[in-house]
Amino acid sequence: MSADASSKNGDRRHLWDDPKNVQILIWVFWACCAIVFALDFAFHRHPSFEGETLPIEEMVGFYSIYGFVACVLLVLVAKQMRKVLMRSEDYYGEVLGATAGEPDGGARDEGRAPDGESREGRDGGD
Amino acid sequence: MAATETHAQYVMGETVRLLDGPLQALLHPALPLLVAGVVAALAPPRLRKALLVLAPLWGAWNLLGFTSGDLVSAELAGFELILLRVDKLAFLFALLFHLAALLAGIYALHSDDRMQQVAGLLYAGSAVGAVFAGDLLVLFFFWELLAITSVFLIWARRETASTRSGLRYLLVHIASGVLLLIGAALHWIEFGTLVFERMDLGSAASWVLLLAIGIKCCFPLLHTWLVDAYPAATELGTVYLASFTTKTAVYALARGYEGCEPLIWIGMAMAMFPIFYAVIENDLRRVLGYSMINQIGFMVCGVGLGAGLGVNGAVAHAFNDVIFKGLLFMSMGAVLLRTGRINGSELGGLYKTMPQTAGLCMVGAASISAFPLFSGFVSKSMVMTEAAHEGYVVVWLALLFASAGVFHHAGIKIPFFAFFAHDSGLRPKEAPLNMRVAMGIAALLCIAIGCFPNALYALLPYATDYHPYDTTHVVQQLQLLFFSALAFVTLMLTGIYPPELRSTNLDVDWFARRAAPRTLRVLAAVGGAIWYGVLAGLADVLKVVRSVVRWLHSPAGRLGEPWPTGTTVFWAATLLGLLLLFSYLGSAL
Amino acid sequence: MAAESVGQGLQQVALSTAFDVHFPALEVVLPLVAAPLCFLFRSRAFARILSAAVAWLTFGVALVLLQKVLAEGTVRYPLGGWAAPYGIEYRVTVAGAWVILVVSLVAALTLLFDSRGSASRLAPERRYLYYSAFLLCLAGLLGMAITGDLFNIFVFLEISSLSSYALIALGRDRRALMASYSYLIMGTIGGGFFMIGVGLLYQMTGTLNVEDMAQRLPAVLDTRTVLVGFAFLLVGLSIKLAVFPLHQWLPNAYTFAPPRVSAFLAGTATKVSYYVMAEVVFVLFGAHFVFTEIGLGAVLMPLSVAAMFVGSLAAIYQADLRRLLAYSSIGQLGYMTLGLSLANVEGLTSGLVHVFNHGVTKSGLFLVVACVGYRTGRTTVRSMAGLGTRMPATSLAFVIGGMSLIGVPGTAGFVSKWELIRGALAAERLWLAAVVLVSSLLAVVYVWRVVEMIYFGRPEGLESLGRDGEPVREAPFSMLLPTLILVAATVVFGLWSDPTLSVARSAAVELLGGAGG
Amino acid sequence: MSAVGTLLAELFAEPGSGWIAAGLLLPVGAALLVALLGWVARSANLRDGATVVVGVASAATVLRLWGPVSSGERPRWLLWSFAPGGHLEFVVEPLGLVFATVASVLWVVTSVYAFGYMRGHHEEHQTRFFCCFAIAIGAAIGVAFAGNLLTLFLFYELLTFSTFPLVTHHQTTAARRAGRVYFGILLSTSVGLFLLAIVWTWWLTGTTDFRPGGILAGTSPGVLVALLLLYGYGIGKAALMPAHLWLPAAMVAPTPVSALLHAVAVVKAGVFSVLKVVTMIFGVDTLRGAMDRVAWGDVLIWIGCFTVLSASIVALRQDNLKRRLAYSTIGQLAYIVLGAAVASQIAAQGAALHIVTHAVGKITLFFCAGAIYVGAHKTEISTMRGIGWRMPFTMGAFFVGSLSIIGLPPLAGAWSKWGLILGASQAGEWLVVATLAASSLLSVGYLLPVVLQAFAPRQGGAAGGEDAGVQEAPLLCVVPLCLTALLCVVLFFWPTPFTDLLSGFAGGPP
């Protein structure tokens, strides 16, 4: 189960343990990106929208740029969201995988001391 | 297919007595799984395991005997109920559920947990029953049955947090069921029928029903049960859970709200907002949960876009989603089983000892990201195409955004943080054989559907001549995906990408888990104070009354003490005087 | 049903001998003659048997009379053969027959009750005097209800009163003497008032016969003399009837009298006065005069309501069971006078049926207390502690009797209360119905205090021992039997109210339809 | 003697009246027999045997009436007048028959359970207990079959009196205090308000007979609503807040009493009376019309909704299992009151069905509470951790009962919830609909944590420990509770007898 238990595997060097392999992969990836971008020049994409609904779509590299910008935006916005939304893991007083076998009937809220359990807990409304 | 076309009476208490013709030898499609579930409850482990695999096969074989148009109704409690209504839409979902049950069954073979095995079978059976329900009341029965049976898969984890999670899950789903029941009542009152058919948004019933289905379907603001409960279930449980509940809801939407425009916007929102959460979420199964909402968003959108390509896309995507999302959940389940962890912050480098799982996971990731030649591509593009075709620019752009985002969090983040990234030092064993078999079949299906989509298209409710593989589509998709990957790589290399952190991210369930209990507690305290205040006040009043009464009437009181004879004589005289006065006045008048 | 068939049998006998014409006289004469006999023979055993036999005989005669009155209308019996206006006429109306039935029934059952031991102050060898007085009292009460002559009513009133003073004075507690004395004063004032009233009326009409006077009165109704006479009559009777502010003689008298005397008087004395008052009001003066012209209702109704509350509330605080029951009687009499003050058929019916229902119930309860007193030596509420297991039948009897006082459906008390409510509604007074219901909740309190003591009380120390230092056990059969008969009657006539109600209703109709009405 | 003969001849002269008499008198006979065998013959086995035999006979008698009633007959048995305007009369109509069936059938089951419980607990005064028990059932059947308000009132009070010794069975100070509350509230509401309402009704109409469609048509709307309120609170057994206090207080009784009397006979007599008054004194259409025309016409609905919600919230916070169930009962009873108060035929049918389904579900829960007490000596939920593994049948049945109370398929409670929601929607009472929905969720919140607590994982390897000595209750306890749990399931798949019988009982087809 744990890392130490399988020590004979621990010694073996795996594919991505070698930074060189990783570098190769990254170069291959960039190459692919370039090729895919270039495909726009090789083919004519027929537009998704009929007529003049979304002319920008027919711009060269629209999908590539859209994909890139979208993802950067996504990550940046999400990072900002953390500032507002992130709380400690036991915010609700219950952490998965951490409380197995604890003497508690699932009645505690907000980490109240175990002796306070179910006297008035178990409010079930949540 | 109205109730008036009833062919046969289905009498409760008898064995299934069906129509003339081919139906005669068949069971209600839900029965094989339900019966297997009940039998499994009493069976020894070996038989249970056999049932897990054989029951879906038996059910599927049974299912294949039905054809569109079959209808079975029964009179129960004074209502004409349609227990079975077969058409292409229902048939497709039923087939899908059997497939999912089979995969999950194989995946569960290593376990001996009776509770999960029984719950899994009954759960699958309920889903099958729900899609064949011809009216709202029968739908309600299976709807609630889905909730009751599935919650055991969460409780089976036997942890405090999962028990609580399960209770919340059950509450939400019972709320959905109650709304469904109310909707059914309204429908019956408004239209005099319970038959579940396409509705126009306008009647009160349709809105209530939409809300009921919306809860199960994870409409925005109603979605938190999914990301709360799915990560809390066992490794098997989540695989089951991911397959049935939301897909049943999608079925119900497709059945009842095909072409309702609001669904397009709802679907768009669903496709959009979860991906932000998915980026910052640490629990990888919760990431998948958010991704699931995102995928359902596409389906809801498709349903909203209406008959033809829209619904076809939605249904096809639901079909594919069950398989690839199942595959992803299975791979994460294997990780959880082998390492006991599921947080991105604690995992990494598992490809070293779980290479097959890693590989299969990546197949799933490719599918969900809609790489060409993988199943997601052939269904998602239908929805996109239809959105463009109908001229919804904003929707189309949003879905495109969401597609990129999916690849980002489900396609890259999941396999990357679980199997690659930094080495966590964990060296778990490869997943058990049965799990790998289940994942293998799923992966194979992903690729097969991706390569040969026509088999799936043939099953769709509307005739279609859609061809996903034209150059434009493929090129567009490749560009989109590669450049969103590029964004990921760039952000990782520059260190801008947010690290995986142990945390809880607030979602709207804060209102249910924090605000509501506290409000309830305050309310109860206030109510209690008022109540006890009133009681105390009453007690005080009573005390005063008692002391007055005692003062008057007790043996020492004015009226209770023995009077001297003289007092009585006085009163006799007074009374006499009074009477004389009265008689005098009376006679004088 | 059994009673009816017995009555029929007796009637058969009576008809065959043609002796029945003398029954009205017989009813009074029997106890009147038996009383000196007891005195003459000076034997306790003889007196006991004779009095019981006489009481049962009067009961039988009363049954026959009732049958006859119901069948043939008012029975008249000129005493000594002198015709009505000149001689004394015995006149048995339905109401009268009904009252004598109650009186003789209660007398018969209380005399059946075996009052062992030294329940009274008399030495055993002088106990015959007790029976003598008892029979005289019975004769007086029966006579009041039977006679049709106002002066004669006064005479019988005095007979019963004087003998009851003597009976009360026999109580073992020395306070009985005081109680008897104060009753004597009050009773005498009442009797005196009554006498004055009769005298004034006689002066104005020249007759003493009730019916005769009723016919002559309208001519002189507007004279002051008649009004004054009416007031004296009514106040006099109110004293005997223990109407609210004139009730104070009653608790002590009932508390300290010998047990059987309490039981007998509680069931009869006030009931007869009630009948006389009804006759005075409805027959002699007529409802129209009394209620419309004088407006007696405005006096009697508030007093009745007050009695209902004062009696019940005072009962709550009593430590002595008999005192508790006595105060309860004051409240219950309030229901009866309330029924009378409504001056409609339903109201009067409720009063008259309550004569029976309450007579039976209250006598039964007093007998229960007598049983308890016999076994425990005390009659306090406290002495009931834990009797539920040691005297189960007696305890159950109290519970059932108590339920009848409350007016729980299925008991006799409910029947009268329901009829009273009907009366209130017929008089268009819904609030009065509500008041009656609320007041019956007070009965719950005083009854339930005792019931809780019976079943939850734990006797402490010596309380668990009876009066001879023996453990308390169930009362002897000879005591239990009459008690249980009375209590059973409350349930039987609570569930099967047709016979009692129909008689009471015809009595009420007859009274209301009387002269001047 | 001839009188008895005449009576017997009269009894069986009219079709069905003999069966009514038998249904009423058998429990009374059982009481006598129990007293005889228990106190005179002093044989506990004979006594308990007699209870079961007579119980089965009585249930069979009641069931015998199903045939005639469902074919449209209304067997009646007229005794004599016990108060002016109030004949002691019995008429069997569908609603009453349903209630009588529930009471008499569950009596048998409860008796068996009570043998196990009382013996397992070595309770004293068992003869008195079973004697009063039988009388209470007789009274409940009397309430069910009553042909007019006064007869109903008579048996209603008899029920109060006969259950008082059961509630205060232990004769402790606590029992006395609880008994005072029980008795005080039930008697004062019934005498002070119920009787007044009956009087008023009688004054308005000149009769107290139950008639299909009601007798109060033509009365002014304001009076009708006031009268409805008087009935609602006068029938204290229906436990509308704040007249509910007697119910938690009565939980001092031994559990079989709580089970039968506070899940079935007493409380159901209350809501049954409300329902019967609304359908057969007011008439749903008359009442509906009045409620629409009076500004505060919905007042009973508001009270009912408040009762449902506040009782449920209070139940959430109870740690004592029986108290939690008691508050749950208060909420569920208010369902039935609401079903009556919305004055729609469908809702009335749903409410009638709820009498059945709630009885079966709640009696299961009370049985389980008692079985836990016998088998594990636990009363507080917080101490019940993990007992489900030792008492799987009991807690399994508890789960089934809970789901039925919540109203989930495939259990009986779903049907009555459906009926109530349908009826409330039809009447346009959205408040009621919302309340029913909220209550479903709240009931999940107070019932299922008990199950979860019972099946919580046991502490790591704690052999012995706190659940040592926990075992299934005696067979006589476990079998009845499994049976009633099974009944919850059966009634889901086979509600038709009840729904057929009840269809249109409130005046015309839905």
C-alpha cells in the first residue's frame, strides 16, 4: 500500500524520472502545436455559423487562440476565486478519509467536542 | 402513446402478465436487476459476485425482447398507472444502464461488501424502471428508489463524513422526489392525466417538475449534492453513482422538456461554472464531479436545442459520458483503493507502479476531452453543431470555452496529478485484475464508439445522418485542445498554475451546511424561548388565579370558611329584601 | 326493566285487592307508624329490620304510584274523606311521585347499608332511637312531596327537619352538635319564613290547598301581601335548598352526621325542597308571574351559577371527604336551580332528572366514604391513599361516582348536564352552556385529587393500618352491596337514560302546564 | 331474560348490526376474561391466550363488515337514547371501518408484542394492563362506529379513562405528573370545547347524526369556521399545538402502550374524529365554501402547518427515542388534520389513508423503541451507537418504518402522502403542500440519524465494551415488529382494498 512497502520498485528509474525525457516530450508537444496551428493554412474550414453571424470564427487561428486564451483566463479567474472561497479542509468539521473509526455517530457539527454529540446536534437540516 | 392505448391490465400481486405476442415471456425490464438485488441480499458471496455480472446480462437479454410501442398499465389505488412504456429514448437509456451495471459489476468483483453489491444492483434496476415509467407517479416511485438505494453506496464507506454526506444527499434527493410528487399532483389537476409526455413550460406543474428534475440534473445552485456526495462514496460506489442518477434526470429532461429554450441557457451555465471549481479542487474525484456537471451541461443544452440533432446529441453524449466518466471514476477508484488517498496534493508518480491504470485513465481523459477518434468527440460535436445551427452565438462560444476547460481539468489535471506530476513516493500495486478488465472494456468502448459512431447513432431517438469526421471539425477540435494544453504547459512551467492545496472550497452548499443549520438553531432557540416564555407566563397567571381562588375558597378563605349563623341569617334577610324589591319593581311596572 | 316489572307486579296485587286507592296515604303512614313502633319495642335489631322493610315497602308503593300517575294523571286522596278545599288532600303528581321514588329508593338502600360499629354517638342499646328518627325523617320527606296542602307541607317539613337535627346530632364527632345546632337555627328560620309565607297567602286566598290557592291567586296577584308572601316562601325554601349564600349549614351538617345519615340526607332532603320550590313557583304562582313579572330568573340564575363555582371551588380545598362531597352538593344544587331558573321544559327536566341522578350518585359516594371510614377509621382525602389495591371495589365505586359528578358521558351526571345545556340553548343562552361546561371542569379537579390519592398515594406510617390496627381491606359485603347498587345505577341510568328522562320530562311538562302557566 | 332475547333478536334482525355489537363487545368480553383469568384463575398464560383469541375474533368480526360496507350497505345498530338527542347508535361507514380495522388488527399484533415486552421486563399489574388495553380497544372501535356525535363523545371519553391507568402504569411520581397532564388536557379540551362544539352543532341543526355530506349546510361561514376551530382543539387527541403536550407526557407509559395507544388507538381516534366531523358534520363542500368566504377561514390550516413544522423541529432535537417519536407523531397527526382542514375530497381520502399508513409505520417504530429497551436497555439515541449490528432485525424494521413515515416508495406512506398532496393541490392550499414537502425532509432528519447511529461502525475491535449484553429482544417482540414492517411494504403494493373502500367516502367520486 504505502511507498515504503514496495521498496524494490523504489529503486527502479521510470520513464519520466529523467528530466531529459520530459524535455523531449515538451519539445514534441510544441512541435505538435505548431503543426496543428499550421493546419489552418492547409485546409479551408467551413464556418460553423451560416451567414455573417460570427465572422471572427473564420479568422486564421481562431480556435487555437480561443483555446489558449480560454484556458489562461480559466486558471487566472480560478486563482482569484481561491481568495474568496478557500477554507481550511475541516471547515465543515468533516474530512473524508480522516475520521474512520472515530467514536462519533456522524452527529457532530463543526467539530464540537465529542461529548457534546447528539445532545443537541443531529440537526439534520443540512 | 397515451394511456388510452392500454393493451393489458397489469394486476399487482400477480406475476407479470403481459401482452399478447413477444412480450409474454418477458419480465418488466427493471425486474431482473431488482430481483437480483433482493436475491443478493440473502446470497453467499460467490453467488453475489456472479449476480453482479450475470444480472445485467440477463437484464439486457430480457430488454432486447421489447420493442417500441410496448405498454403495460395497471390500476393501483384508483389511478391508472403506466408501469412500462417502451420507445427508442427509453430503450437507449435502459441499454446504457445495463452496460453501466455490467461494467460496475465487474469492477466490484474484488469486494465482498454485501451492502454495496445489493445497493448497486437495486440502484441500477431503479434507474431502468425510471426510464420505462410511463407516468409521473411511477416515475416518482423509481425516482425515490434511486435515492434510497444509492445512498447506501455512500454510507458503505462507513465514515463519519460520508455518513453525513449521504444524509445530505438523501435529503436533496427526497426533496427532488417530493417536488416530483407535487408536480405530478399539479399535472393531474391541471390536465387530468399523469402520463409523462413532453410539456410546455407554462403550467405550474411543468415548472415544479422542472425543478424536481433539475435537482437530480444538477442545475446551477442545485448541484452541490453531487460534488458533496460522489467523493464521499466508496471506490465502487462512485462508479455506480456516476452512471445512473444524473442520466435518469437527463432522460427525464429529454422526455419532458425537449426544445425548451431556458434549458439552453441553464445548460450553458452548467457547462461553464464548474470548470472554475474543478481547477482549484484538490480531491480528484470531486474534480470529476465538477466535470460531470460540466458534461451534463452539454446534454441539457442539447435537450434545450430540441428535436433532431440537439436531443440526439444530448442522448448520445449521455451514453458516452456514462462510459468515459465511469472509466475515469474507475481509475480514480483504483487509486483510492490502492493508496487510500485521492487528493491531488498527496498523489503523483503513480504511473510507475500502476501503468495500466494510468493508460486506461488517459483513454478516458481523451474521451471526455473529445479528442477525435474517442467517444466524446462524436457526441459533443453534435450539440455544438446544433447550437451553431440554431444561431446561439453566446452559447456556442461558452460551450467552446467549456470544451477547452474540460480538457484542462479532466483531460490533463486528473491523469497528470494522479499519475505524473511530482513523485509522491507512493508505490502501490497495480489495480486488481477485475478492475482493469472493467476499465479495459470501458476504454475499448470509448475508442470503438469514437471510431465507429454509427452503431450508436442507430440507437438514437431521431433519425440522423450526422457525420462527425469532416476535416473542419477535426482540425478545429485539435487546435482547441492542443492550445488549451499549451496554456496548461505554459502556466505550469511559469509557476502561475495554482498548486494543489488541501482545502475546502465554498460552494452554494454553504447555505445548506452552514447558514441553514445555524438559522434553524437560532429559530429553534427563539421559538423555544417564546414557548417557554409563554408557558412561564401562563404558569404565573395560573399562580395568581390559584392564589385568588385559594384566598376566596380555601377552608380559610372568605367563601370557604364556615360562616357564623348570623351571616347566613343576614344573607337570608338580604335575599328576602332583594326579592321583595324585585317583586315590587316587577308588579309596579 | 327489573324495577318496572316489580312495579307492575305490585300494581297487579294492588288492583286485585282494590287497596291501591290508599297508597298515597300508605306511603306516608307506613314510616310514620313504624317510627313509634321502633320506639316502643326498644330493640335495635327489630328497629333495623322494620325500618329497612318499611323503606323498601315505601319504595314499592312509590313505584306503583309513579306507574299510576303516569298512566292516569294526578292521583288525589282526600285524607279522612274530607273533600279538597276543606280537608287535607294528598295529591300525587308525576313530579311528586318521581321525588318520592328517589327518596324511598335512597332510604331503602341506605338502610340496607350495614352501618356496623359505633358510627353514631348512641349507645348500642339506644340505637333504636336512631331508626325512629330516621323513619320520621323519611315520613316527613315523603309527606312533603305527596301532600297537596301548603300547611301540611310545612308540617312535614318540620317533621323531617326536626328529626334530621336529631340525626345529625348523633354524629360521633362532638362538632356534630354544633352543626346540628346551626342547622336547627337556619332550618327554623327557613321553616318560619315558609310559615309566614303560607300565612300571608292564606290570608289573601282563604285556602291552603295548593290547587285551590293557585286558582284564587291570580285575582290578588298584584297585592303587596301576596308578593311578600311569595318572597318569604321562596327564601324559606332557599334555605332548605342551600341556595348559594344560604348554603352554609349544609357542609357541617353532612360532614359530622353519622355516615348513613349523610348519605340519606344528601340524596333526599334538598331534593324534596327542590320539588316544593318547583311546585310553588310553577303551580302556585305560575311561571309567567314568577319569571316574567317578578323576574326571579335575574336573581336565581346568577346565584345558581355562583353556587356551581363556589361549591366546586371550595370542594377542591377540602381535606375531609364528606366535606368535599358536601361542597360538591352545593355546586350540584346550583345546576338544579339553574335548570329551574331557565323556566323551560328542558331546564326543569334537567333539574328533576338531576334529583334522581345526583341523589343516587351522591348517596353512593357518601356510602363509599362510609365504607372507607369503617375500614380506615378516617374520612380524610389522605385516608384514601393507596386504597386502589386494598379496597379495589370501593375505590372503583368512588371513581365512577366521581365521574358522574364531573358529568362524564356514560354516567348519570352527563344526562342531566346535557339536558341542562339543552335548556340553556332553548333559552337562547349559549354562554350559559359554556359556563356549565367550564364549571364541570372544576369537578374534575376535586374528584381527581381523590382519585390520584387512591391510586398514587402512598400511606405513610400508621396510615396503612385500619382503625383497629389491622391492615385495611375491602369493606364487608353488606356495606358494599348498596354502595355498588347506587354506583351501578349511575352508569346504568347514564347509558340508558330513557326511563329517567321521560318521567322527568313529563313531570316538567306537568309542572309548567300547571295553573297560571 | 326475555329482554335479553328481544335484544338479541333486534340485534340480528338488521343486517350487520350483530357484527357491530360483536365487534364492540368482544373487547369488553376480553377485558372481563382477562380480569377473570388474571385475578381469579391467576394464570398468566391463559390470560394472554384469551387476549389473543378474543383479539383475533374481534378483528375477524370487524373484517366481516368489509363485505357489506364495500357493497354500499351501512349497517347500523340503534340502542337506546343515552342523552336527549343522542341515541346510542352505531353506523358503519367506510372511514370508521378503516379505523376499526386498523385498531382491531393492530391490537392482536400489539398484544403479542406486549407479552414479550411485559414479560421480558417483568412488569407488574399485567392483568390490569391487559384489561384496560382491551377496554381501550373497545372504546376505539366504539369511536369508529359511532353513528352520531354524542355516541362518539361517549367512547372518546371512555378511551381517555381507560387509557389513564395504562399511561400511569408504573404509579410513580413521574407517572402521576404525566397522568395529570394527559388527563387534564384531554378531559378539559373535550369537556370544555368538544362538548361545547357538539352542543352548538346540535343547537344549529337539531341533530348530531353523522350524515354523508354533512349536516351544517346553510350555516353562516363565520360560525362554521369558529366551530371548526372548536372541534380542532376540542378533540385534544388530535394533538394540535399547543394541545399536544399530553402526548410527549404520555410517553412514561410502557412501550406497548405508546405503540398502540399513541400510534394507533388514542391519537388516531382523535384525528379520525376530526376527519369524521369534517366530512360528515360539516361536509367538505360546505366547509370549503365557508373557508373561502371568511378572511381567517384557513386558520386551522395555519395551525396545522405550524404544528407539523414545529413538532418536526422539536423532534430533531430530542435525544430520547420515544420522545422523538412522540413529536414525530404530533407532526404526522397534523397531516391528517390538514387533510381534513383543506376540505377537499381527495385530501380527506389521503388523510384517511394516512390513518392506516402512519399507524402501521409508527407502530413499527415504537415496537423497535421498546425492543431496543428490552434488548439493549437504552432509551437515548446518543447511546445507541452500533447496536444495529447486534439487533439487525429490529433496526432493519426501524429503517423500513422510518422510510414509510417519510413517505418513500416502496412503502405505504407514499400513498397517503400522495393523496394529501394531491388534495391540497386541488384545493389550492399551497401552504399545505409546502409544509408536507418540508416535513418529509425534516422527518428524514429526525428518523434516519437513529438508523445511522445504530449502524455506525463499531469502535475498533471493542469486543465487550459498551454494547456487551446487547442482543435482539425476545422473539415475541421481534416477530410483531417485523410483521408490521412487512405490512408497510405490503400496503404499498396492495393499497387497493383501502383506497377502494375509501373512494368517495367524503361525498362523491374524486
